[in-house]
Amino acid sequence: MALRTLESLGSLAGKPVVVRCDLNVPLKDGVITDDGRIRASLTTLHALLEQGARVTVISHLGRPDGKPEAKYSLRPVADRLGELLGRPVRFDGRAPADTSPELGEGEVLLLENLRFDPRETSKDAAQREEYARELARFGEAFVSDGFGVVHRKQASVYELANALPSAAGRLVAAELEVLDRLTENPEKPYAVVLGGSKVSDKLGVIDHLLPRVDSLLIGGGMLFTFLAAQGHPVGKSLLEQDQLDTVRGYLGRAEELGVQLVLPTDVVVAEKFAADAANEVAPVDGIESTRFGADGIGLDIGPDTAARFAEIVAGSRTVFWNGPMGVFEFPEFAAGTRAVADALTKVGGLSVVGGGDSAAAVRALGFSDDRFGHISTGGGASLEFLEGKSLPGLEVLGWQP
Ligand code: ADP
Ligand code: MG
């Protein structure tokens, strides 16, 4: 893969280094509700600080409209980063372009939200290059460690990597190594479990991974489009009418490739889309035969299906899971997601959770991160990688698909 790693930058002792992190944490009323992304950035920052590098950290937060907005300030992140690093983090709250690159002994500098400047995400390459040159004032080398943004051609991800000697940080390198193991010679048996809301979000992943896997398990909202493609009535469940032909294509291709495409045999049918909705388990050909009739809506895989999925997952050597099996946000419909998460913790080889909601689901259900081989920090980036797409933020660091 030939990604340039930190070592390729040579000795960084005493040198100013700019590090792009993804510190885009969820905030509620100015308080960080999950500091996972800040923690994930520490390995690289420690490695640089131990070498004596003078570190300036840059990141975006949320989607401000190219101008300062108090609710998207990185100030709370600066405080938390300082606590976690155990050293002072300087933050002056001015636009990155107006901040002075001065750094006190032992200090780390965090610049304000990169997206307070419209050039960060500009479609105009010249604008992005100009912004990248301003950011390059903060270092003699650039470390790209925001895995959640490597699929974006943005100033602090792409142009900055060209403006300075650059390399991937530890987090990006680790993410890539794991994703690479899911596409190049994965250990067999290899199972991929897909759920979530829409088939249309996952077409690329199915296309790219179908020829590589032994089994593809389908749950979540997308399962109903598969059932409908087989002629089952699905009541008011999520259905993408315009994907029926595509899905029929997958059923045929799986058969040609000898891939086991595993669809649910039972589902949990609810009276309406609500946490407290009355519900019952039905076989997949009986979704409209419950007491809710044609109004029934499928909100989770059923217990037989969950048990079968768990058995296949736990018996595989490589498993990638993306997309909750049901509407896990409602505890009544979280059992399928919990069963699959639990089975993932029993995988003997490599188990990977990808996708923003899937990662949130395993944490919300009380599974600690270390029970999985890997939980990707970048939902969009990991899915695009698994679609076989070229990721600009990685290619600029020497990586080739
Ligand atoms: P990820 O972010 O992990 O890629 P998605 O964004 O594709 O996952 O999907 C997550 C959403 O899918 C969750 O909010 C969940 O409630 C929803 N979902 C799962 N099963 C169903 C279902 N049967 N009907 C409607 N929505 C569902
Ligand atoms: Mg999502």
C-alpha cells in the first residue's frame, strides 16, 4: 500500500509539525458527549511529543457555513485535549489564518475550527491551495491523522499534504491496515453483515465485497427491499421500490459466485414507528398477517434470524459489520443488533465495526470498544474504501489502491 508513515519524516525533534486530526466530537450545550475521537488522536500526538516535536493540531467541528459560529468552536475540545494529554493546550479562538504560530515550551497549539474559513471546503482548488499555504506556516512537516476526512478533497486534508513534507499518522495507518485486511486476502470464512436504513447507501459496498466474501447477511431496513424482491408483502416497512431490480441482480450474482446470501426468516413487526409500539414476531412471508395487517412495519430481525446470524458471525474468521439490524434506538427493537454485536465479540480472527450509527449502536448497547478487533473512526471514509473508491487524502500520502 506504500502509505508514508511517521518514520518517513525522519527526526522531528525540535521541529514544528502540523497534525490534522478529526476532533469532530458530538456536543450538547457546549459539553462533549463522547470524547472517543479525541482519545483516538492521542497515539499520534504522544508519538510526536515524545520525539520533541512542536505540535499544532488542526481540525474541523460540525458544518459551519464558512464563517465563525460560537456553537462550532473547538474551545471545549481544547480543554478536553489538554486534560487527556496532560499538558497545556493553547487556544486563542481566532481564525486559523490570524493565529500566530508561536508555541511555548511543552505547549500544544490547537487552531480554531478549520471550516470557519470557506476555503477549507471550497470547490475551487486555488482557494484551497491558498488556505493550505496559510496553514503550512505552522509547521515544517504535516501529519495527516483525521481518518474521518481522508475521503474528502479539502485544504487541510489534500492541499496541505502537498504543501509540506507529509505522512500518515498512526490512526490513519492503523485504520488502513485493518480495511486492507478486509479486501486483500481476508482470512476465510469471511462474513459481511449489512443493515442500516437504505440499500441505496450500501450498493457500492455490496458490489465490491460480494466477490470476496463467503456469506453476506442482510438485516436492517434494507432487508425489506430484499424480501419484496422475492415477492413477499412487507406492509409499511422501509421499501425502496426503485432498487428492486438491483437487489434481484444481487440475488442472482450471489448464486453465480457461490456466495451464501443470508436473508432473515423472521422479523419483528410493529404497529407503528415508535419506541412503545405494540409488536409481534412474524415469519417473513407473514408480515401482513399479524394483527396489524398491511399497516405492520418491520423494525428488527426476529429471534430465529438473530440466532442464525450470530452463529455464522461467531464461526467466521473475518467479519465486517455495517448498519444496525433494527431500530436499535428503541430498546424494544434492539435485540437483533445486540445479538450480532455479541457474536462479533466472539470472532476468532478479525472483527470490524464500520459506520457511524453502528459504532454508536455498539457503545449505546454497552459493549466496550476493546471487545472488537476494530471500530472504525470514520464511517464515510471506511465505506468508501470498501467500495474500492480512491480516497484523495490517502493517495496524497503515497497510498495506491
Ligand atoms: P451506519 O451509520 O452504521 O452506516 P446507517 O446510517 O445505514 O448505519 O443506518 C442506521 C439507521 O438504520 C439507524 O438509525 C436505525 O434506526 C435504522 N434502521 C435499522 N433497521 C431499520 C428498520 N427496520 N426500519 C427503519 N430503520 C431502520
Ligand atoms: Mg449512518
